[in-house]
Amino acid sequence: MKHKIALGLFFLLAQSGWAQSTTSFRLKDCIDYGLQHFGTVRIAQYQVQTADQQARQALGQYLPQISATGTAVNNIKLQRSVIPAGVFGPEPQVFIIGQKYQTNLTAQATQTIFDRSLLLGIKANKPNQQLAELNTRQTREDIIYNIASNYYQVFIAQQQIALLRDNLQRTQQVLNILKLQRDNGVIQPVDYTRTEVSYNSTQSQLTLAENDLNLAYNRLKYQMGLPDDQNLVLADSTLLTQLPVVEQTPFDAQSLVSFQQAATNLELQRLQLKRIQAGYIPTLGLTANYGTVNLGAQTLDKLFSNFVGFGSFGLRLSIPIFDGFQRDAQVKQQRLTVLTQEEQQRLNVAAYRLQFNNAQSQIQKAQTNVTNGDRNVKLAQEVYNITTLQYKQGVKSLTDLVNADTSYRQSQSDYINSLINLYQARLDLEQSRGNLLNFYNQL
């Protein structure tokens, strides 16, 4: 049966136009291509770079902050003021404040000496970058899972087509015998028609299967990031002969990237809680400024002359006293956020364990079904061959032959379905124990 599938697969590739002069892809080749070309990989790389820049930004807030400003003003109408009588004479004196043109250049510098909130922000750089790296790993695992799943779908569709073509060939041979018997009056025309209906039904199934194969190819190309107009030929021919062997390993939630992502995000939320609480702590910084201003610029040509300098430096202490309980509300909100994520993590661990247990049960069931399916195919094929021979000898009726053929087809279909269930169960198990990267590396 396996030799017939391989032969049918060869004719399928030769006739469908896929087997052109195109590089053949094994499963590992498809994943390699997807890890380099699928769009989510680039998005994950951008996220890592974003985390690096966020780390630089957090560190930069604790470095000196320097700025400079310059102004050139034309006071089109100067302000006037009055000195009361008796100061400079018996009459009030009116004088002008300022000058018509004024230039002012100032440089300012500040340096944070102590700010608990900024220090915690710098401390958050490491988990934030770790989270970006974990997102990259999650992206890679998703690509591996999706490509492998769709690769198996293509492979199984190919096997289904090979089986249907084998069935068509066998049915055609029976039709040839029935045609001779009908023409010689040995059987009723309805017996020939009934078998012809079965042939046409198989032909329709073959057409649908070929369409499903094209759809499966398109899905696989999409998951790989391969252009639609590029041919793709699958090269793995050992999937039928070398069924997956799964090692029994204990469940460990900490090996799952989703658990690590949640744990890292929880660490960031705890740091955020500390940052809000740090708002109660005074901050201390150093300030300095230096500038120049021109004096006596009553005409435009004096705008950039006759400068005098000024400067200062000092310490700035900021003590929070009362903010209307805003920060207290923020602290309580953030504490509830932390508690929520801690509870969600416990629920997630229980869900991960359930997923792992179910995956183990599914793969054990799938392995049993594949073994039984392979045995049933061989038995059904043997029964069909014997029944065909006995029918030619006139010992068995056409009904017996049709029933044997139906059983043989059904056993083939069940075996193909058990194969895809086994491959999918293998992927689900590797995913449930966080082992997809090892699965990929061992291909």
C-alpha cells in the first residue's frame, strides 16, 4: 500500500506541474525559509530594537539635561512707571522701564542626584528587554507550529490524492471486467451502472482533493512568506515510514514561553508599583544656568553689543506634601493589577497542565489509531485481492466485490486521517511542553 502511495505521489507531482525545476523543500527547509521571510519575524525584531531604545531613554533621564535659549526683542512700546513726589523732587517723576532692543542668551543645566522613580525605571530595562526577546521566541514558535501544521496538511492531501488515483485504477479494472460481462449477458446492466457511479464519485472526490491540495499549498506558502507565484515542491518522503517518536517528559510550566512572558510582565508591573510608591520620596537635583544680556540697546545696531553676564547654581529639593490622594489611588490600582496578574498566572498554569495532559492523551490515541489503521489497510487489501480473484472465478458475487472495495477504501481513508491526527497531536504536545524549538532543531 505504501509503495502505491509513493508511486501515486510521483505521478501526482509529475502531472500537476509542481515538479518543475524548483528547489525541493523538506519540513526543516520550509521552517528555515519562514523564520527568515515571514513578516512577524521583522515585527519581533523591531520590538527588540524598541526595547533597546526604551532602555536608552530611561538611562538618559538620569544623565545631565542641558538646554539653551536665546531671545531678541523689539519693544515697540516701552512700559512707563511713576516715582512719587518727594523722592527726586517736589513733582512725581515718570521714567521708562527697559530698553527698545534687548538680546538675552541663556544656558541651563540640571543633573538629578536622587530620584527613586527614575532609578526604578532604569531597573525595569532588563525585564523589558527580556520581554521583547520572549516575544521573538514566541513568534518563532508560532511560525514553526503553523508551517509544520500546514506542511502536514499538504503532505496528507498528496497521500489522499494518491489513494484516490489508486482507487480509480482499481475501479476501472473492475469496470472493464463488468463491461465484458454485461455485453455477454452475464450480469445485469444495473450492476455495471452501479460500479460506474462509484467510479464517478471517486473522480469527483479526486477533483475536490486536488483543489484542497492547492489551497493547502497556498496556506503553506503564506505561512512561509513565499510568493504565491513561486513553485513549491515538498521533499520529505519519510513521513509515512518514519512515524514520530515522542519522549515522555514531565510537565514544567516554566519552560513555556507564555509562562515566561507572563512572569516577566508581572515583574514589570511590580516595578511599576514601586515607581508609583517612590513618588512619596523627595527628589534632589543640581541646577545651574548662565546667560548674557545686552544693556542700553536703544538702536538696532547695538542689539548684539554691550553684553553683561549672569549665572547661578544650586540644589533643588522637591518634597511631595499633598496631592489630593491621587498617588494613593494610583498605588491601590497598581496593587490590584499585580494581584490580578498573579491570580491569572495561577489559572494559566492550571490551563497549561490541562493542555499538556490532553496532548499526551491525544498522541497516545493517535499512535494507537495509526497502528490499527495500518493493520486494517493491509487486512482490507488482502480481503479485496482475494475477493477480486474469487469474483473472477465466479465464486463471489458482485456485491461481495463492491463491499470489499468499499471496506478497502474506508480503511485507507481512516489511515490517512489517523496520520494527520498523529502529526497534529505531535505538534500540540511539543507546543504544550514548550519544546517547539527543539523539535525544529532535531528535524
